[in-house]
Amino acid sequence: MTSFSISYRTPPITPYSPKIGDLCAAQFSQDNVWYRAQITSEINGKFKVVFIDYGNSEVLPRARILPLTSEYSLRALPAQAIECKLAHIVLPSTEEEFGIDAIHHLQSLTEGKTLEAKFLSNTKPASVLLYDKNTFINEVMVKEGLAHVEKSSMKTYEANHRAKVKAGLAYLLNQGQNAKDELELIIEAQDDAKKKHVKMWQYGDFTADDD
């Protein structure tokens, strides 16, 4: 995207009224470089944009937003950032207790690192299992009491477990790490966090009433 940034160093003076949903060129405030972006909302006369090739967002004044030329359209080059979520788990919202802690911990595990992602779906957002070498990040977030297993994944695990038992394959559950899939590892991490009353489990099992 270097050529894009260079081409907008002296941006054309073009009348432009930004609209929500528009693809545009946006000047990032931290380096004053222009990047491709999409406008997602308007806030008090300014515009929130998501930089589609990097995934970060920022609220910018109209002066830092320009129309995107066809040379750099999505047809010419698809967005390089993909919206994702950690598969099988749910983080607390920022309004909930430990929500900010969860965000900060996830940032410490991922920011500035080259990670490996295993895609489980191509929905939006895509569900991924995320790894930093031998660290399974989905599992770590649950083990630290900063996320819990989502209902649908728990039901999937329970159905698979019943099927294994019925098929006479229950012994696989006791054959060590290599016999366990990622969902099993995540659920074991949650069971451990519950027993130790880690962070969101400090007052017991808050999911007990969800059944």
C-alpha cells in the first residue's frame, strides 16, 4: 500500500461529502499517512472510520477524509484485514466487570506479534483459533477467567461427548493432550478457572442459570 500513501501526499481538492458506508482515503492521525478506510458512523460532525487493510479505527474530521479513487477500490485490491472473533468463547463487554481487563490481556497476547489463525468459519466476523507459537490464545483467555465458553460450543461439545460414549470411544478423553481437540482444551480451561474462582468466576458459576 506504499504507492497509495504516496499518491495521497498531495491529495486532490475534490468536493466530497462523506457518508456512512463509504469507502474512502483517511489520514491516520498518528503518522499523517493516508490509508484505505470505510466510514462506519458520524459523531458530532466527525466520522469514525475503520482502516480496512489494518483493522484499527479512529474518529477523524472531514478534512482527513477523501474519496477513494477507482485505482484503489476493493475490486482492484480486496481489504487486507479480516474481521474475526475468538472461536468458542465470549469475552465480557466493556461495561461488565473484567471487560477492560479482558481487552488489555488480549492486547498483551496479540499486539505487535505474528500469529497463526485457524479459521473455523468464513462468516462475518470469522471464527478463529489463535496461536502464538505454542500458546493457544483462546484457551489462555478462558483459563485466566477473562472469557467463558459460548452456549452453542458447549452444546456441540456435549453432543460430541455423548456420541463418543455411545460409540465406545470414551477412552479417547483420557489419552492426553494429543487426543483432545481445541474445544475440549478450552472447556477444561474453563472447568479449572471455575474451581479456582478466577476473576469472572469469583462468585461461582454464573452460567448455571442459562440451562
